[in-house]
Amino acid sequence: MKVTVAIDCMGGDHGPHVTVPAAVECLRRDPELNVVLVGLQEAIATELVKLGGTPEKRCRIQHASEVVAMDEPPALALRNKKNSSMRLAINLVKTGEADACVSAGNTGALMAIARFVLKTLPGIERPAIASVLPTLKGHTCVLDLGANVDCTAEHLLQFAIMGSVLVSTVEGKPRPSVGLLNIGHEAIKGNEVVKKTAELLRLSGLNFYGNVEGDDIYKGTTDIVVCDGFVGNVALKTSEGLAQMLATFLREEFTRNPFRRLIGLVALPVINAFKRRVDHRQYNGASFLGLRGIVVKSHGSADALAFQYAIRRAVDEVRGGTAKHTAEKLSELFPQAAGEGVA
């Protein structure tokens, strides 16, 4: 299946130095992929020359005269940067010239622009940010990771629906299990919003496992973990900090003295295998769910390999029909919105 991805080449900490090489490598690996490189034409062309060019029939440049800064207020980016690489890349999804958009830019601005341009699916009040985290059993999808800090039970139900469709379409699991992040497994635990959400999930027809705790995320207890954006973002950043701390501790212990350095050399194959297994780059790419189009957010500090994974995630969502199947699932649960369809 041919897929066209619009790439905001100017977003992130590194801009075209990362986004363009990643796009070219994805083109090399996927003969049915087409890309539109959106950004400052001269900067993109310079990177392509360094790489020896790219298949002209499957890659084109769309010039954008403006760039959204990483610290720019979302409202200003939405109002004043109508010719930014971010805005034009999302516009391509809106017009149907691209099937998905990938950006490593300002998260708040990307969400604001995507929501304004693409609109939300019928039955969805707020889009959510979803990503996968490694577990003992593989990985689990967690949402929301920061788009909505204050949520109602109805919002959390919508997140569960969107997460279920995402995992089902991308990973091929017909009835993925859903866990509700809480401070205990018991039904009496949690605040009123969480308790009400559990009631709604039990009646939803989803494969609701029940409440899960923080450690269940990495045990892989459920395929999906649902929470509000405040809790999700804290959990994500805590996990990233813990991973960095453990990596630092491991490096310090193996370099503490010459004897330990020797042991480190002997253990190098095991260490490298461990690093590959927990390499955060392979989990890069957070999906903006609930929009009438596919938008994937890469980490701002991503290198070329990590950005490739974000592009590949967008391609997987397109080929899985995530937006279409989400709209269908919502129409089943919310018949009053069924006539609105997907733009």
C-alpha cells in the first residue's frame, strides 16, 4: 500500500540534519513510501546533496518560509505562523495530499494547529497523546501523556476507545486489554473520576481488565493503560529519568577501576544487548489520537534513527486505517455522531 507522509523538517532540536536523513533512509527501506519534505527549501536541499540525493519520484520539497520555535506559545504559532513548516505539513493531510504528518516540533503548537486544521472525530471532545513503553512482555500503549491535564470520566473512556483501536489496527490484536491507572487494583480505590471511569469502561464493551498500578505498566499487565495527561506525563518523565539514572550507574560501576573495566569488556555483548532492548529510540513517535487525520509527534531531541521510528509509526497507522476504524468504533458507541464521518 502506497503511503505519503508530510514531514516537518524544521521541527525539533536538530531540524533538517536529523529529519532529512531519516526520511531518506525510510524511503530506501520502504519502496511504497512517498514523502513531502516541508521547510526551508535551501536547508533541505543542502542535506539532500550531502546524502547523494533521493528518488525524485517519491520525494518532493515544499518550501515553508516560517518555523515554529520550540518555546513558542501555541496560540501565537497558530495565529501568526500560517506559513510555518508545521502548519503546511498538517495542511497537506487536510487536503489529502499526504496521509500523515510527522513532526519533532513544539508539542503544544503541533496539537493546537492539528486540532484547528484537522478537527476532532465525531464523539471525541479532546485528542490524546499515545505512545508505547517497553515491558517485560514487549510493550504497552499509554495515553494520555500530556495533552489533557484535567479530564472527566467521559474523556478517559474516549481515550480507552482510541487506544484500543490504535493497538488493534497497528498491532493486529482484535481485543486488546485496557487497564485504568490507579493507586490500587481494588474497585474502591482512586478519586471519583477514576471510579466513574471504571464504571463506564465495564459497560463499554471494551476488553476492560480493571485497575492497574504504576508497576503494571512495565510488567505488561495490559495492552493499554489509560490515565489523564497530568498523571501520564509524570509517569513518562519519571520513567525516562529512571532509565538515565540506571544507565549512568551501570557506566560508573564498570569504569570505577581497571579491574572493572576488564570485566566490562568481557560483559560487553550482554551490555550491548541490554542497551538495544531498552533503547528508547525504538519507541519514539507519539500518536495524536482523535483527529480527522494522522499526526505523529517525535521527541524533540530525537536522532535520525529515532525519527525513522516516528515515520514508520505514522506509516503503520495509515496502513492499519487507524483514523477510519476509530470513527467506526465511535459511531457504534455514540450513534448520534455517526453521520459526521471522517473528513
